Amino acid sequence: MTGKLWKAYTIQLLLSPRFWLSVLCIAGISSIRLFYASSTIKDTVYAYQLLFFWDAFRKLIPLFAAFPFAPQFAREWNSGYFTFIIGRCGAKPYARTQAAICAVTSFLVCFLGLLLFIGFASLVKPFYIHDPVRVVPPYGYFLEHGMPLVFMLFMAFIFSLSCAMWSMCGLVISSLFPNVYVALCAPFICSYLLEHLTDSCPPYFSFFTMAIGLNVLEGASPVVNFLYNTGFFLCWIVLLGLVYRIIIGKRVRNELH
């Protein structure tokens, strides 16, 4: 039944306008600066760095990444469909499937949206004009060695993982307060609060520093930094998935039995 549930959710998402609309929204808000400040942007890499390092529009991306699936539990609980699914597959498989789908969906929405942004920016601006000032470690290594696309892909991957984690926050909080708006606002609020609360922490525990791909492990290679960042966000995603499974189990015991 778990495989069928996974397949049903996957088909539902791929056919849902919410998924593709979210991808387009992320690409759109990432591209806003290209329209109103085009003269100050030298190339695609610069536009990309502005988005991550200084642009307030970056804060809206977790909200759109959460839009396709983070409110799923709230929808199913409020419609009564939750009881039907639990009766068919059980609490643990249901929670595991939802947590995995939420994380994967949010990651893909963010990553695909950023790829569209890169593609659009490269149509209106040169891809990369070498400038030593903009070579920020650790991933600036790829700029120095003529691989700007790899530079942007590494950063997009890590940022998309962070958005997947924030979407999991929305799923977990909405399991306590089953409301669609709670599920959508929670990723934005959690990312804003935790990034500011950990801003004074060492870089290897600062959510902001790791999400935007700054030098977390001083002196380490780009690959080591990438593996650490990836492991950090994956650990949080797994932890939030376990918390979600516990909450769903308690809901089933308390309210359905």
C-alpha cells in the first residue's frame, strides 16, 4: 500500500498546477532584479549572487517551495480523507511517505525554479565575466577554474535542500495545527527566525551561512563543504520526518481509536 500511496501522490503532484506554478513563481521572483536593476547586473553569475547574498526576494522562495505539498496533511485532515488513508495503510507508512514526498517535492520545485532563472538570465546577460572580487570561497573555486555553471548548480542544490527542510517544518507544524495557511506560513517564519537566531553562531551551525553556500569549513575544499552542508540539511530533514511520524502516530491513537 505504501508504494501505491507514493505513486498516487507523485501522479497527483506532477499533474497539479500547484507544482508547476510554484516552479514558475520561484523563477519569476528570482528574476525581478533583472527587470528593475538590469543596468547594475554584469552577468548571470552576478544576478545569481545578488539573489543569494543580498536580495530580499530570496526569503519568499521557501514559501513557494512549500506550496505544492506542505499543506497536504491539513487538506486531508480537514476533508476527512486522512481517516480513509490511515485505515488502508497505517500511520507509520503514511507519515514516512508524506515526509519523503514533501522533502523531494520542495527540493525539486526550488531547484527547477532556480534552473529556469539561470536559463532566463543567460538569455539577457553574458554568462560570466571574470572578476576576482566575486570569487567567494568555497565554491568560488569553480569560477576561478572556468566552471561558472558548476558554481551555480552547487549553490542551487544546497539552497534547495534548505528549502526542503523549511517545508518539512511546515508539514510538522501543520500536523499540530491542521491549517493550510499555517503550513504555508511556517516555512517562511521558521527560516526567518532560525537564520537570525543562528547568525552569531559558528558558520558550521549557521542556517543562513550554509543555505547560501558561504565558506562553512574554513580551509576545506569545495567538495568537503558541499558534503557537510548536504549532510547537515539531510539530518534535519530526517529528524523532522521522525517528529512528524511521532505526531501522526499520536493523532491516530488519540483521535481515531
